[in-house]
Amino acid sequence: MKVKRLLLPGLLGLAAYYALFGGEYSYFELKATREAARREAAELAERRRQIDSLQAWADSLRLDSVTLERLARERFGMIREGEILYRFTEPGDTAPADTVTGR
């Protein structure tokens, strides 16, 4: 009878220990796996937002001539016929004419 009293709590304690620390799917392993899955889901959501933003930008460049013209003017300094382009630079940004032409 005394053996049964000691055996049952011992087996329950061993089962609880194995559930928390043992095996491939321990409590802590599952907790770490859930956290990793949560981080990956957040990163995936961020990547999807970036893709949506880039897709909207590509659509506006493909379909909206005003956006395309603005990009050409801002990034490449393009102008329409008859317009004059003024570029303002800092005093140290310009090189002397001798170094620009290679003389």
C-alpha cells in the first residue's frame, strides 16, 4: 500500500517534468516556436505592405502622366521645350572650368 502512495505522485511528477522539459515538443520549445511564428508573420505583413506600396508606385508611373513628368523633372532635371532650368548649388559644389573640361 505504501508503494502505491509513493508511485502515483512520482509518476505524476515525472509526467509533469517530461511535459515541461522533455521531448521534442516541450512547453518551452512550443513557446519559442510560437514567438518565432509571430515574428515571421509580422515580417511577412511588413513585406506585403512594401509590395503594395511599390505596386501602387509602379501603377502611378505606368498610368499617370503627371507623376511620370514630376519624376522626370525632379530626378533627371528634364524640362519642356521653351522652359529654362535653373540649378542652385552650394559655393563649394562647383568645380573650376579647367577641371570640368579636362584642360
